[in-house]
Amino acid sequence: MPSKNRSFFKNRRGAPVFTAGCACLFLAGCGHQPGGVEKITENGVEVVLNHLEPYRVPGRFSSPTLQEIMAVDTENDSVAKAGVTDIYLFDVDSQGNIYIMVPPTHPGNFVFKLSPEGKPLLSFGPMGQGPFELEYPSGLHIDAMDRVWTLESPKKKYHIYDTSGKPLAEGIPEGGFEDLVQLENGTFLVSRMEKSDLKEKFLAIAICIHGQDFRIRREIDRFTKAPNRAIFEQVAEKYVCGTNFVFLAKPAAGRIFVGNSDRGYEILVFDLEGKLLRKIRKQYSPVPVSEDYRKKTLEVYKKNGMPEYAAKIFFPENWHPFQSFLADDEGRLLVMTYESGGSPGEFIFDVFDQDGVFKSRLSLSVVAPTYDNISARIRGNRLYVVQEKPGGFKRLTVYQMIWR
């Protein structure tokens, strides 16, 4: 983030982000849960109960095979010369064009459009404080009409461009936002930090459905334990979790998927109006928080002249059940766990079908999530993943997903 104060308040992780390097892919988990899928009903809502081993459901696609198609490598001279020297955020439009937002580290345009083959085409979204200029970029989304939304949550502001980079509209919704996505039906999925009392030790974050007038229609979930880092000097005890928390919502396939680490390994599925349709639960094997991670986390703050803040960080025994997740156009889920994958730098992803049934596991290298938002997208039958090379350069790898 561009300023120390803003990044210090907004970075909900409370810890540095350590990234994973590139590695090969393989399907993991040979054992399968036999028999019918276990389901129960809670308050009229279906709950799918998944176990440690995947279910085998005859006649249903279960496992994706990934074949690399191409990659956008920021170490490549032609890519870097075009201005794509790093990958902060990205999204993909319906035609397969890739939009990359670079970090706000130097003057120039923030958003770069690349062809489906990775060829740089144009850039837009200049740094500045004027109309359609960006000062604190924090989000990038492509909506159902292929409009490009860039967000500045510190300024509570959004900017909309067409696919040629032409400015269309901008605004400052009342109440602000942490993230904002326009849904297929024209409403908005908004996550917002509630700052009514900035003297409290913990703040609340709400995920809501907003109408086209940006007024709240329905709150669908809430997290109440976000540490207020602005008052750390006034808090005597350790209250900032060094492993952060997970609280995010992803729209896909006419549904909204919500994960909340307060509930453990559970994904809620809503329709676009905010009605709860299903709960997806899974057993998991806890992953201990290593002593090395604890030491590195505290050392970062101490080296940056913030030993007092480091003294307010505590570490639980285990990581949360999952780091993040993404959904495809069919409503299938890939959930990123903390379990190590088959090669160094890889993590295990649990794969769920459209009905929330755990079907297989995938080992994949991906840059560790920022603010619990994973650097990966699925569009059509393609998986886009940001990976970090051994030298620190970013690589956006595109895979063909073949379901079998």
C-alpha cells in the first residue's frame, strides 16, 4: 500500500506475506469416500458434510487436469518494457483479455490490458488525484458487461472504464467499502469495515448486498474480531493474531460464496438476493504454525522500527482451515489450504463440485493471498495463477482445465 499509515490499518493479516515459488502440479489424494454423500438440514438449509477423503460420485466430473498454455513473465524484457514490471492485482474479461494492475510504486498508468496470448495492448488509469486518476489503488474487477472497475478503498472511490480504457463513470458510495463488486443482476456485493467507534479494540466487517443506489438491502455475514491496529499503543495485551483471519465473498455462477474463519472450514452459498441456499463443511487436518514463521513475522516489524506493535501480536497453535478460495463459472470451488503440496512452494487445494461435494485435491503453486484474496481466477476452462519465481519476479501462468 502507498502509505505506511494506510497499509498498517488496512493490512488485516497483521503479518508479512510470504510467497510460494513455481512448481509442478499433480492431483493429490488417492483415497475416496465410498457410498452416498452425507447431508443434513439446519433451519431449513442443506448442509453438505465432507470428510477428510474425497467422495466418489459416479458419472460426475471430479478432478481437473491442468495443462499450461502460456505465461506472462515480468522478467521478460518485452513485458517489462511495456510497463508490466510487477503484478499487484488482475482480472480477465469474457474474451480472455487479461488486465493487470501494477503496484503503486512509480508514476504512470496502473492498469495494463494484454491479449489472451499475453501480448501487451494498452494501459490506462493514471496516477493522480484528478478525474479517473488513481492515488491508492486497492481493487480491480471486470463485471458481467466487461467494464473495468478500479477501486480506491482508502478514498471510498471507484472508477469505471471500458475495455479500451475509456473512462465511463466514477463515484464515492455513501459508507465506503473495503471491496465492491457489481453482480450479474446489477446489485453490488460490498464488504465494509464499520468504523463507528474507532476506540474499540476490535472492529466489525460486514458483507452486504447493496442496490444500484448503493443502499444496503441485506447483510449476509459479519466478522467482529478485526483488530483495530490504530490503537495498539493503548492496548496492554496481545490482541493481533499473527495468522490473521479469513473473511471474504466471491460471486460466481449466479451465486455468492462466503468464507469466515470464525466458523472453521465452512463455505456459505447465497443467491444474488442474499438468500442462504447451502452450507459446505469439511473435516480438515490442522497445520501447526511453525516457530520459523513466528520469528520472521515479529522480526519484520522490529526491523521496521515497530517493536511496540510486534509485542501486541500473538500466534495460535494452528493455522486456519483454509487460506482462500476461488469459484469457476459452473460453481465449482477450489479451496486453498495451508497443507504443503507435492513440491516445495506448493499448497493443497480442495476441489468441490457444483453441489458442494469434496471430489479431489490439487497441488498448486500460487502467491500467498493478500488480505485473504487469492491471486488466481477461473474464466471458462482456463485457470489463471500468479506465481513467484526464485528471483522474486512474478509470473501469471495460464492453464487449460480439463475435467475428468
